[in-house]
Amino acid sequence: MQFLVDFFLTPFNVSFVSRALIAGCLAAILCALIGTWVILRRLTFFGDAMSHGMLPGVATASLLGGNLMFGAAISALIMSAGVVWTSRKSSLSQDVSIGLQFITMLSLGVVIVSHSDSHAVDLTGFLFGDILSVRWKDIFIIAVATALGTLIIFLFHRQFTALTFDERKAHTLRLAPRFTHLLMLALIALATVVSFQVVGTLLVFGLLIGPPATAALLIQHKASISLIMIVASLLGCAEIYLGLLISWHASTAAGATITLLSAIVFFGSLLTKSAISRLNFTA
């Protein structure tokens, strides 16, 4: 019994691991809430592009000795504005606009990083994060962002729902679908900026998409958006805890372990659901 207690709890008696757990759970909750809308509105490509598009801001902040999260925020805002501007000024679809911004920002980030003498190490940190180096100041920022994101989602729940399921009805009801869409893009940017230090710019997409996708898979009634958010939040926190635990005992990269676990949970749930459906059909 003592062995089990030591195995599951001892790592979190270490201060930097306990801070990582708190920061990770806060980021997981924010990503679950916003990621639910990303899944339902089919904005996964934008979420992926945004997670990579932060690289120029993060790289610039690192080279100048500034705050990485602030640099990421600036980069995310520029990319969001670029996507909207390109879509309005051209006849191209939003997916094309997102793709163009994606390759531009990612390439620019790599160019900036290449000016650093230790760019290989820096780039690894940018891409995969360092959750174990999270400070209390970072946790405070993540907590404020999570509270702000939760409040916005609560206040604009009706608008988001209308935009997701019937954009024309949102127009009819004067629910400002264009503003609502911009607000949703801003929330995605908020989630990616806050979470990149936990799992890195490359893997934040997994935290944003994994738990909400699993929750949406498990819950039959997609109209139960609040339930999907709750289940996704619980899954995200559980994956943060287990990911840190596995990383501690197996000496693996914490951010990558968390994201890989998220993918395993999704595909495991998909296989299980498929097997149950087949058994029910056979019976």
C-alpha cells in the first residue's frame, strides 16, 4: 500500500512538479472550454495554425530577454488579424487564409530562431515547452486567463451556440455573428498563448483538441455543450496528472507525454466505442 502511495503522490511533493500540476490543470480547463467550440465549429485547422504561428513572438521575446507569454500574445493577435483581413480582402476561403498565415508565421519564427547561437536548444524549448519550469507568476497569469475565458464563454454562450448550429438564424436574431466569430478566434488565441509554456507551441494543439474531441465522442447528444465542456475539463486534468506522473517515473519529456496520453485516450475511446457498437449490432 505504501508503495502505491509513494508511486502516485511522492512526485507531487516536489515543489516544481506541484506547480506544474496546478498550471497544467488550469490550462487544461481553459483549453477544454474553448476547445469544445473549436470541435463543434470545425476550427481545428485554425487552432493548429495558431499554435505554430506563435513561434515568431516567442522567439523574438526570448532573444530580447522579454516575457515569452507576452511575445506569444502579440504573435497570436497578429495572426488572428491577418486571417480575418486576408479573408475579407480576397475571394479565398478562410482555410486558405489560415494556411497562408500559418506558413508565413512558422517560417518567420524559424528564421528568427536561427539567429540565436543556441537556436537548436531554444527551438526545442519553444516547440515542446517546459512545464516543470512554471513559476507562481506564470500560474497567476494562467489562472486570470482561465477565469477570463470562462466568463466570456458563460456570457456569450447563446451567441456561440447560435453561430455554431445556424449562422443564418444568428443573423436573424441579431446576435452579431461576425463579432462572435472574431471573439471565438480571440479565445482560441488566448488558450494557445496561455498553454504553450505547459506543452509547447507544437503540442498545445493536442491539449486544445484531445480532451474535447474525446468528450464529444463519448457524449451522444451534441446539444449538451456544457456536459462536453465538463467532461473535457475532467479528462484534461486527469491527463495532466497522469502525464506528469509517467514523465517523472519514466524520465520522459513532460509536455510530449501529456499530449501523447491525450491522443491515446481519444483513440482508445474510439476503439472501445466501435467495439461496443459492433457487439450491440451483433446481439
